[in-house]
Amino acid sequence: MHVADKAHAHIVYEAGPTGYGWVRYLRRQGWECDVIAPSRINRCAADKRIKTDRRDAMLLAKESRAGNLVSIRVPDARDEAIRDLSRARADAVSARLRARLQLQAMLLRHGRNYNGKCSWTRAHERHLATLRLDHPAKDIAFNAYRQAVTSADEALEELTEAIRVQSSEWRMYPLVEDIMCLRGFNTIAATTFVSPSCDRAPLSGGTMQRQPGAGAA
């Protein structure tokens, strides 16, 4: 089995759910490695219809040798950590919305509508605390939905505070502060806006030029 040497090999793989662990590891070992934007790969009609690991590998090797691939900027570990924190908060927002809708749906089924001006306020919480349904099983279900809403609120608050603390020590925080000058942007919104952009810019003007005779792994 032939193994390419580090001086002439160029390792590439498509960006996907595996993240950036492999590219960081290979670069630490001295290999030249890049993560490729899948949407910028020139594929023929046959390659679009039939996708196998072998065909994809051959295509990447050919396009790498020709210098046609567009590399994604690999964020450092700190950038990726802030982005994961922002994603976790976005998931927490969705989880809270889902928990609230489930609670409201149960109350609607049993004709227990809230007639106040705004839901999820202190007044609404006091109203929920006074509710009693006409069967113990319904009360158990109702309390479970209420607890889910409370847990979702607490998780969201913890993640929100974590973003405030962690973003203040982030290298991109000056940009976050600049964006906060715009109307409607607080620390959370600005950090959420900036965090996905750390790996969007292509390297070297968008393409990777290979030296004559260099191969791809």
C-alpha cells in the first residue's frame, strides 16, 4: 500500500456534520489539510445522481490537483466553542417555545383559557398556579407541562448569561461591540450574528492553487 509523504500530499474533505476535528488533528501532525465547501464543487450530472465515497474521493482529488476547490476558513477552538454556545441557546429558545405551546394546548383542550393581556408574565404565572383540573391524572399532566416550561426558562437563562460572560473574553468581541451600536442588537443578538461567520470567508481569494506534481489524498 502506497502512503503519500507529507511534503507532497494534500488532504481534503467536504464540510459536514463531522466538524473540524480531523483538519485540526492532521494539521497538528504536519499534513496539509483543508475543508471544502460542498456547494462550490463542480459536479457533473452523473456525480449529482450517483454519490458514493469512491466517486466523491476521486472528484475531490481531481479538483484539488486542478486548484478548483474552495476552502472553508477553519475557526479556532474558541470560535467554535462560542458558536456551539450560541446554537445551544437557540435550541433552548425552541425548546421553551415548544414547552409553552404544549401547556397552552392542554389548557385549550379543557377550556382553561387565560384572559389576561399577555401570557408568560408574573400575572400569568399566578393564574397558572391557581388552576386545578377535574381529575388527578389531568393535574399530574398539567404540572408536568408547567415544570417543563420552568425548566426551559431556567436553561435559557443560564445559557444567556453564559454567552454574556464568554463573549466578553472572545477575540471577536470588538466586532460584537460594534454591531451592538446598531438598533435592536444587544450582546446576545450580536454574538449570535457574529459566531457563524468565523468560517465563511474563503482562503487565498477563494481557490487553492496546487504546485505542479502535487497530489491529493
